Amino acid sequence: MLVSLNWLRNYVDLGTNPPEELAEKITKSGIEVDGIEYIAEKSTGVVVGHVDVCEKHPNADKLNLCQVDTGEEKLQIICGAPNIAEGQKVAVAKPGAVLPGDFKIKKVKLRGIESNGMICSLQELGIDEKYVPKDTAEGIFVFPDDVTIGDNVADLLNLNDAVLEFDLTPNRADALSMLGVAYETAAILDEAIEFPDETVRTENEAAADYIAVNVEAPDLNPYYGAFVIKDIKIKPSPLWMRNYLMAAGIRPINNVVDITNYVLIEYGQPLHAFDYECFASDKIVVRRAKNGEKMITLDDQERTLSEKNLVITNGKEPVALAGVMGGANTEVHEGTTTVLLEAAIFDAVSVRKTVKETGLRSESSTRFEKGVDPNRVHKAGLRACHLLQQYADGKVLAGTVSFDELDRSEKTVEMETAEINKRLGTSIASEEIAQILRKLRFEFEQDKTNFIVHVPTRRGDITIFEDMLEEVARIYGYDHLPYTLPVGSSQSGGLTEQQQLKRDIEAYLQGAGLMETITYSLTKDDLVRKLVSPELSDQTLVPVQLSMPMSEDHKYLRLSILPELLQSLTYNQKRNQYDLAYYELGSIFISDEDTLTKQPTEQRRLAGALTGNWLEHPWQQEKKAVDFYLVKGIVEGLFAHVQIPVTFEQAKLPDMHPGRGATIKIADKVVGFMGQIHPQLQKIMDLKETYVFDINMEQVFAAYSNVPSYHEVPKYPSIARDIAFILAKDVVAGDVKATIEQSGAPLVKDVKIFDLYQGDNLPEGKKSVAYSLLYQHPEKTLTDEEIEASYQEIIETINKAFNAYVRS
């Protein structure tokens, strides 16, 4: 809600409170002011001038030479605006004036002729272009004839206004109107309220002779009032009204439309004006729309309606979507002479459904959705008639043609002083509570410390004692409520061991270059049994099916995180993102034949999926694609990070590449798997070469031991020795590595495999595997003899254990 302070001053005396101070008081009372925006930057030296003479510039086709009277002096000004004309009253920046943006006006020569000032458009005076009326959007602004030459333009155009932006909670629908804000401000400042004039002079003719109202859906439309105004003259609305509408974020159109918008903001009650001649009927019928029924709304869009929509019709066809938008076939236009004015209340749920279906959201629909004051609907119609009479020369026909089943009763809430003080921790006197109720303008009955409060219908958010308690507290002042510091011992929160381990694992994976994802815990029929970890696939698993799935793609609780993770890769690759590395730490849901009688077991798992290039340096023309060994290195690094010994065993797994898959083991127990997904599955999922891993985190948590360890920084140099063994092709290189570590201990601190060769110059069925051994002693420098002795012992052990020999 945008609140113009100059507009607000018409109802409440704001005194000399600066906008910032008033905003702070309103925020402290419970309605947050998001910001303060000034209509325009300050300008000086801009006054109303009269164009006495307007002639073509002798040396330029598109410029005009004007003689302008500013009251104190006459200025010669050259103007290029297409709508400049003799006899107009315009905004003139005199020499020495300063416009927004620190733009200073000086005497200049244009095409050889002197120009002493500038005739300004609204944009040049600092008004946002989206609020500028269309008829002046491409030129200078022309004042009405009743303004005085020489007057300050800032006052006339409301340029000195400040607008407060309210961030309203859904329950404060009352503050979606200037009168609602006036009630609020008056209570805060303890000031009186000046109410708008609703008096109307009616003609001898009756509105009932022109129109009848029939509501076929009273549950959705409890009140519908129709006014008829004849002899309307369409013209611009008064300047002050246009200024206020622009401050509220609404573009002025013409006097009739502007008046309905003005009353909408003023009263919080939406109105709609139909052209009576275009309405082409003497009856209004409010009904539910028919399925497939069509109408064209004011935005020139054809809308297909359903029974969920409420429509206003002329008995034959829809002329408005109730509470949302009018129809193009009855729009007020320049030739309109008779207006049929609607003031009604529509059901909030019905309006919300129509908004959701059509995508149309308006100032009107917002207010109907949140609720309007039932006692203000007819008054808003009278206020609009008053303004149409005054500014559109309209003649209001007698009476309101209405359908009325509206509940206007007020709710009552009982309060007791002691209970209020008990809840708030205060010692507010009963007299002070009574004063607060008077400030809020709530009628009440008081019996010593007991109050019976009659809540006005404008405050639909107040129904129970706690609501009234809040009203007392916020007007009393939240900053006046007493406070105490907590006493006794307290203990700050912390993470459990598992929570900390989970964060450490996530930090490691992110540091390694993987991005976290959170995918659906639900998957579809053809993916639910894909990529299930081997230790689970041995069990009799029954996927849990939802009784009412939101879609076929989200029908089952997942048995593996990987299928949805691969779907994310597919989604991103279709958007030209090819180098991807994702991980997710989440739950799967394990169940068996007894699923119907017990809840599935949740098991936490860590899954990852990588594809594309892992490393790319275009300048060095270097690329490194994701492969099996990269993923294995990430997994090995993860277990090393949490200090849990892990082994890998080659395996052929369902949905995995038959030669590039392995199980992951902790203490000879399978806890997951890794490798490349099967090429057929890659093709089905429209993926390129993709590698995955999946780990049972329950087993990791169980194996984790949070024992602090310390390794002294080595003081003595290390020595590296390389060795290559000729092995049978079926010998596992990792087994050889483990034997080297065992045989070389304690001098061999690290063993790495750095080369594999299979091909020419090797016997049939053999391979060459090269290892790098790192020797180091914590207390001395190793001699060549010690290293050589250990080296030879390792060779002897490997040759004997694996029928191997050293490659020469």
C-alpha cells in the first residue's frame, strides 16, 4: 500500500512530523513501513507560465518560439514539444532554476535565437514516466485554466509529497485504504479524523426506472448496489486527484475512471463504472459463469470462463468478471453520457479462484480477496456519486437499486484489565485502556475493570480477546512493555557428532569441486528400481507408492538418490551445461512386504554424479574428462578425510558399465558402489559418459570414531623409489599395493600406483604396474643401505606372492 502524506493530511492533522518520524511511529505500532519515496527530487524556480504567443522558429522546423508570461516577467522560450500551443498554462523553469538531477537552467541560443528558460514536461520535473498520463507522455504538461500564473509548480503538481510504502500483513486489510490509514494514524497521534463528503443531490427520476438487479448467486455476492448517473461529461479529472492517484501508483485516465480509482484507494471499496448505453439492458444479472463461456476483458484479452467464476451480465452475456476486471464491451469512453455505477461485495474465495485461473490481479481483486468493510460499500458509492456530480457534471438519479443480504453486524470481545496486565506484564490502568479504545474509535461498555468492546466492521481481523490484547499493546507502545533478562545458568547450543560429521563431509565434497543438490524424494515407475546399492538389492524391496501422487513422475518413495540426480544432469545438459559434478546427502525409504502395516525405514545415503570435463584450461589447450579414477579418488579422499579405512572390489552391477564398476567396503562389508552408469541407461536418460557413487552413511556414521590424533611434522628428509612389476592380468593392483605397504612398514610411509602398461614387448596375459614408494624415518635420515634392504625385501615378497618379476 502506497500512502501519500499530502493525501493523508486531508483526513488527519499530521502536524510538523517529518515523514521519517511518522514512519517510525507507524512501524512501532505494528504496521511496517518498508520505505519512504519522495514524488520528485527538489526543484527550484519552476512556476506556472502563460503562453501568450507561439510561432514557428524561423530557423528550425520542429522548434517553436514562445512568449511566456510568468507573472513577474515575460520570457522568450524556444520549445520543441509537439503539443505546445498559444493560450496554454505550462510549467516554466526560469533562468537560474534547478531541476531534478541538479540540472541548471541557463540562457542559451538555439539556432541563432535566444531562449530564456524551459517549458517542462512531467518527466523533466521528476515524475516517473509510468505514472504520466498518456495524453502528455510525449510532450509538456498543460495546467487547467483555473491555476494562477506565477504559482509554484511543486505545490500544484504535488512534487513536495512523500509516499510511505506499507508492508501489510494479510490480516490488516483495513489499512488498504486511505481512511483505514487515517484511523491508524489518528490513533497513533491522538488526532481527530475529517471524513469525506458523501452528500448527493438527486434528480426526480429514479434509478429503478433504468435498471434492476438480480443476484442468482447470493452466497458469492451478498450485496450489489447500482447507481445511475446521467449527462456525464468525459474530461480530465481535477489536478489534485490526478496527483494523488499518481502518488498511489495509478495512471490517470479520465474523470470517471479516475473517480472510481480514487474512491477505491480512499475507501478500500472497489467500484466499477459501465457505459449504460453499451450495457444495452435494463437489468443486471449476477451469476456463475457457464463452462466454456467467453468474454473480452478491459485488457482486450479473450477469457474462457468456468463455473468457478462469478460474472456480471446484462441478462445475455458477461460484461465483467466480478471483483476482478470489467469487460471491454461496456467500457467508459469519450462518448459516454450515462454511467451505471457498481458498488458490491464479492466472496473472497471466488475472487481468488478467478485471479488464479485468469492470472489477472488488480487493486480491486486484492481488496476483495482480503475482505472489505460491509458498512462502507454503500458509502463508497455515494462518495463516487458526489465526485461525479462535482467533477463530471453528472446528474445522479434517485435511489440505489440493490440486492442486499449482507451481514453488517459487529463482533464483541470481552476484556478485563487484570488479564491484559497479566499477559503483557504491565500495570496499565483501566482508564488508560479506555483511552486507547477511544483513540482506536472502538465503541465499548465499561464496568470498572471489565470491558465489552464492539469491534467495528472495518476491523475484520479482530474476533477474540488476543486480537484486542494486541491492539491495546501496540497503541500503548511495544517499546513501553517491561522486559527482564533471563536468570540462571544457560548452555549454548552445539552440533551433535553426526551433525558435525555431516558438515565436514559436505565441506570436503564442496572443496573437491562438487555442488550440492536437493532432489525430490519421489520418483517414477521406470526409475524406482534403478541404481539400487548392491547391499540393498539382495533384500526384498517394495517401493512405497503414494495413494494420491501429484504426478506420475512423483509416484514412489525413492530406493536410490541417483535416478533423480541423473535427471538433474539431463535437465542441465539440455540447457548447454555439460561439465557437471553434483552430490546429495539425503534419505531413501526401505520397505518390504509388511509396508502396509509399518512405516518404511529411512536410510541416509550420500550420492554423487559427475559428467563432462573435470578440468579445462583453454589457454594451455588442456582438458581432463571425468573418469573412473577421478571418482574413485574423490571417494578415497572422503574416507581418508573421516579416517575410515575403505577398500574397493571390482564388481558387475545392474545398470552399471560391466567393466567400470566397484563396490565400496568398510571392514569387508559392502556400504555402497561406484563407477560408470551403463551406456544403455546413459542413452535412455540422454546423458554422455557419466560416473556415480552411492554410500550408506549409516554405516559411515557407525564406523566413525572421533578420536583426536596427532602426527609430528617430519624433521628428516623423505626418499622416493619407483618400481614396476610384471604381473598376470588377473592380479589386482590394489592387492599388490597392500602387500607392499605391509612388507615395507614401518619405513615405507606411502605407496602410489602411477602407471599401467599393456601392449607390445610384454608376454601374453601380462601387464606392467608401476608403484612409487615413499621412505621416511621419524627420528633419523635413512641410509642408502637401509632403503636398499627394504626395497629388495619388497621385491622378493611380491615376486613370491604374485608370481611376479621386476620390469627391466
